[in-house]
Amino acid sequence: MMDLLNILLSESFWAASLRIATPLIFGVLGALICERAGVLNLGIEGIFVVGAMCGWMAVWLGAGLWGGVIVAALAGAFFGLLHAILTVPLGLSQHVSGLGITLFATSVSYFTYRTALPNVSSPPRIEPFQALDIPVLSDLPFLGPVLFQQTALTWLALLMVALVWYVMNRSALGVALKAVGDNPDSVDAQGLSVYALRIWAIVAGSALMALGGAFLTMSAFDAFFFGMVNGRGWVCIALVIFASWRPGKALLGALLFGAFDALQVRLQTEMGALVPGQVFLMAPYILSIIALVIAARSADYPRALLTPWFKGQR
Amino acid sequence: MTDQTVLKLNGLSKRFGPVVANDDVSLTLGRGEVLALLGENGAGKTTLMNMLFGHYLPDAGTVEVADPGGTLHPLPLGHPQAALAAGVGMVHQHFALAENINALDNITLGSEPLLSLRRDRRAAERKIKDIMARSGLTAPQDVPVGRLSVGERQRVEILKALYRDARILVLDEPTAVLTPQEADTLFANIKTMTAEGLSVIFISHKLREVLAFSDRIAVLRHGRKVGEMATSEADEGTIARLMVGADTPKVAREAATPGAPVLTLQNVSVAGRSKRDTLQGVTLTVHAHEILGIAGISGNGQSGLANLISGLAVPTAGMIRVDETEIARPSAATMVAAGIGRIPEDRHHEGIVGAMSVAENMVIERLGDPDIQSRGLLRRDAIQANAEGLAQAYDVRGPGVGAAARLLSGGNIQKLILARVFERAPRLILANQPTRGLDMGAAAEVGRRLLEARGRGAGVVLISEDLDEILGLADRIMVIRDGALVEAGTMDRAKIGLMMAGEPA
Ligand SMILES: Nc1ncnc2c1ncn2[C@@H]1O[C@H](COP(=O)(O)OP(=O)(O)OP(=O)(O)O)[C@@H](O)[C@H]1O
Ligand SMILES: [Mg+2]
């Protein structure tokens, strides 16, 4: 019990939680934008891989760290556009298209990586983002070490939460996005384009998802490995429901998952002799499922989610 | 009213596959004029207006709209944006509102630049206030539209059009979902607005309001315009003949002696989420060979009563008996099995599965029947044959029984539901607003079928806001108010009206 308390009060635990949460924050925000507009984007897992690979490779080829971020976002946007074309004007099944995008994007990433680097045994490393150290602030007790151990990408993620919140709740664009996910006819009857709104929402959401992947290769680690995304995309899909499609709650959900995961690692080292390690690995997922069961009962799904809309039809 | 023409439809045609929805229809509309567009269900009224507003692209024909100066300009077709810019506003038969945002957002949606990060809510609020003051239409602005009543939603729809400075307003069956009082207020508001130069086209099946409030009448039949006249020269008979192409037979009603009770409710209470679906200690008995009319102003517990009888709401107290058996745990399935046929109020959402075919919708309540399935597999040919027979017998018109049910016009969806319910020869029929949105012919047909079921020995619970309908069909009337039911004990229109309003008769 003492140990648990010690962990929860330690700065390193909270710093790790925020670090683990960062890619999820990008991912949940991206999925949230797509779903608010009425389209489920199961391409998220593959888009994470694309973002991780493209961001890393751009830096490795000399584009610079921020160059890498931009390349990752554009690559994510590209696969988002593909999903958008298939599901919006063509109105195909969002599940099938999304899973297809995940398989396709993942394989293309691995293929590109292998083709570019046919005979390396250990993956080449890049110089990743470093912790942003802001002189006076980082000396603050507790908060200083937690926040100022983080890299620029974590700060970008937090900034995105604020930006998405502002757009959703304060701008005309946010109103139109919510409306198109609730009743596309309402948007059409006011002379706006349902197709354009949905397509742009998916493109923008996918670019954000790719940043989640880029964080993995450019901040959390310094190289690209196969299987490194490891289901983070799927976790985001669940977290969106937990967040009931709200950016603030999305941040909370990602942090909660990050905290579970950070806790799990620490408990494993403390109690690994007593309980098999796999139990700890499972713990964050089981706890997310429990959290979801509680949150999902009151979830207010966007009414038009999964329903294609065609111009000039009943 | 002046002679100035503000709108011209020239030879509009539209077909959907084999269905000719509109065939060479031309119309004109004068400034400040109220034109009523009439026709049977499926005659093509909504389609015509959807072409004007740019939802549908016509196969042939043109539209001209006058600018504020009075000069006619051709309207680019197929773009709601263009129609809005030209001053055409439309209130759809099925509201086009997003329910997760508030009225103000619904109203201003599309009139602000999407990419600017700042919104001028103040200016929008001022403009809406101003419009509300001028038109007399009001609706709460800052709660999600999903929480507004139907009447309020409709006012939001009209405000939406006026906010875009509509000079021509199209109202597709605006009164179908309103109480008589709300409808009168709406028409009073329309009069105020036409005095200021607004021109209105409205679609309605209620001849009384058409004769009272329109200046001119145009009639469509099978997609063609078959007549046009000044309202002052029209009467119910001529209009009805034009719409149907023949005289509508009057519904004959014979006396009947009530038999044994088929449905008994004793002190039943339902805890609903709002006043509309809450019941407080309701007691009622419906007998075989009897139509019990439930009169009341909408929102007084009718939904609660309907949900209870169809098994969708579980009572918190009291007892329900069908025939002699007490229903301990009511559910939709037990009620259907007990022999209750329901004609729901919201036929689009609770009556049909829009994405499934007409044929499938016709068997949806008896999928277990051996004629429909064998060993768990559906018998397609039997379903098809059943549907074709029913479509014939109940005159369900549309693109065919294989087409998705949502493609039918509102009236034909209702006929589909009637066919499904009456085919099962139910012991008790729950008819909730069964003729809402139906043309005169179809409404008479519903009445005829209900009387036929009564003759066969069924009990009928008829919930309606239309007092004339209840007086015409019911053997006995109860009044619902604030979730409580009282025996009217009279067939006097005025007395029942007072009881509905909650005043001592
Ligand atoms: N998008 C569509 N696809 C296929 N058929 C359609 C479509 N829209 C309308 N129809 C068909 O066109 C015909 C005319 O329909 P419309 O909705 O215009 O009738 P209406 O006069 O408005 O009837 P109601 O009084 O019942 O509303 C109907 O037979 C309908 O089934
Ligand atoms: Mg119609």
C-alpha cells in the first residue's frame, strides 16, 4: 500500500503518464473529429504506423524534426483522403474501408522501410525531440519536473486539445461539423456541402492521428520498429466513446490510460515475483474496458455516425 | 397582394426510376400571395418543392425567381445555396434540423464564413429577436433542438428561412404535426408576414385550413397539375374531385353493441421522462366491437398511453389485462403476441425500418410464422407474394415492393403499416394519430378499415388531436389531460373541447 502511494506521488510517474498519453491525445482528437462529422475512421491504427514511419524517415533523410512532423501529417492526410473518398461520396461501409486502410497503410509503411533499408540489422537512429526546458518554470516543485520533462510534441498535443475545443465549441465550423454528424440534411438545407465538410474533417482528423504515430519515432523512441504502434489506434477508438466526443474529456481519458500504463510498469517491477507479468500488461486494457462500460451507458452517439448520405435522395 | 410575379416554375418534370413524380408542372406565385398546393399522397407535391429548392435536379424545366426589384431571373437548379441566395426558403415535411445544437446555431448555420474563428453571436441574436418580433414566431434559442417540442421545432425552421431573408417561403405540410391551436397561430403569423410582402406556398391535406387561409389553390394528381383556381371560387367538393379524380365515398358507420372487454387498464401509472409520456393512475376498458376515442391536446400523456399499450413502457403501478389474461411483464413482443396491433404516431421511425424493403416491412411482426420462414430461413418468394397481395389490397403506391420503405411518400408508408396491422386480424388496435399527413381519400380509408375491424369484433383505441376524426369514428370518448383520463360522457364538440383545455364543462 505504501508503495502504491509512493508511486502515485512521484514526479516520474506523472511525467511517464503524460508521455504515454501523448500519442493517444493526438489519436483521440483525430478520431473525435472524424466521428463528430459522422464517419468512423478505423484506418487509425494504420495511419499511426504511416505517421511513425514517414516522420522518422523524413528526419533520417535530413528534413529536420519539424520537417518530419509536417511529412507525417501530410502522409496521414493522404490516407485520410482515401478513406474519405471511399466512405463519403461513394458511401461504402465505413468499417470495411477503415480496416482496409489500416492493413494497406501498415503494409505500405513496412514495405517502404524495408525497401529503403534492405540490409540493416539494427534500425538506424535519429536525434529525437528533447525535453523543453523553460528556465524558471521548470524549477517549480512537482509540476516543473512533470511538465518540463516533456518534448515539444507533447506541448503540441496539449495545444491541439485547446484548439479542437475552441473550434468545436466556439466557431461556425464546429457547429457545422456537429450538425453534419447529427443530421446531414440540416447542413444541406442551409446550402453547405455535406461532402466537403465530411471529407475535410476526415483529412484533418487523420493528419492528427499520424502525429500520434510520429511522436513514437521522434520523441518516445528514436527509431522505427515493426509492430511499434501496438494497438494504440484501437485504444483511441474506445477512448472517443469514453470522452463522449468532447476534447476535454478526451484529454482526461488519454491521461487516465497513460496513468494505468505507467502504474502497471512500476507495479510489475515491485511485485513481478508474485504475479505473472502478463497480468500487469493486461491491466490498463481491462481498466479501460471497465471505464468504458460505465461511460458508454450515457454516451450520446452522433446520430448520423456510420450512415452515408447522398445528395438528392430520401 | 399585387400582380407582381415573384416565382415561375416552367414545365418541371422528374422521374425516379419507373415512378413519374412530376410531369411538366408549371406554376406562378404573386407577391404577398398564399398558394395552397394540394394532391393525394404521392402526387408529387414534395418532389416539386424539392426541385424548386435545389434538393432534386429536375429532368426537364426551368425556375425563375424575382429579385427584390421585381425582375425575374433564371435560378440555377440543383443547388440549395442558389435557392437560398435568391430568397427561397423551405420548411421540410421532415424537419432538417440538427438536434445536438441549439436553435440559434441551426438558424445561423451556413450564413457565417466557416473558416473565420470568431462568430458574431450578438448580431445574430439581435437579428433573430427582430425577426421574432416582426413575425410573431418564437422559440427558445439556447437549448439543443432535440429538446424542443414539434411546434417549436417548426418555428425554428421558419425562422431559419426568414433569417436568410426569404421572400418566398415553402411550407411542406406545416400543420400536420401541430395542434389546432398551434396551427391557427401559425396562419395568423403567416398573414402578418404576407402583409409585409412575403409570398407563401403551403402544402396541406386539411381542406378547412386551405379554404380559410389561401388565396389560390393548385392541385396535382399523379405528378401532373390538374387544376388551379382562386380560393374564393373553390369548395370542398370540387377540390376533392380534382385531387382524386372521382368522388370520395363517405364512410358509413353502423351501430354496434360492445362485447366482452379486450383491454383493461386499472390504476396504471407510467413514470415518463416528460409530461408527454407520463400517466397517472389511468383506468380504462375497451370492449370488442368498440372504438374508444382518446381526445386531448398533444403532449398530455398520449405518448405514455401509446407506449403502455404497445408494451414499450413498463408501468410503475396498476394492472393490464388483455382479454382475460393479466399481462405481468409487458414488452413489445408480449403485446404483439397477445394480439395487439399498433399504428404508431411516428411512422417513419417507429412504424417502418426505412432501409428495409417494403416487402420485408410487411412481415416484420411475424417473422416466426411458418408461411414466412422455414427452419429459420426466410422464404423470399412467400414474402414477395404476400407483399404484392397487400400492396394491391391496401393501395400502397410507390417504386415497388422491392424498394426501400423510406422511398415511399408519407401517406403510402401509413398504408403499408395499415396493411401489416390489419392482416394479422388483431384483437385490439392502437391507432395513434393514424391520419396525420394523409390525404382525404387515404384518411377515409383508415376510418373505413378501423370500422371494419370493429365490425369483425376488434377493440380500437383511437388517439387523435383531430376532434372531428374522433367524433366521426368513436363509440365512446375519453379525454386525456396531464396524464389522467376521464370519461367524456358526451359527444358534444364544445363540451369535449372545454374538457381538453381543462375547464369544467
Ligand atoms: N428520392 C426518391 N427516390 C425514389 N422515389 C421517390 C423519391 N422521392 C419521391 N419518390 C416517389 O415519388 C412520388 C411522389 O412523392 P412525393 O413525396 O413528392 O409525394 P407527396 O405529394 O409529397 O406525398 P405526401 O402527401 O404523402 O407527402 C412517390 O411515389 C414517391 O414514392
Ligand atoms: Mg410530401
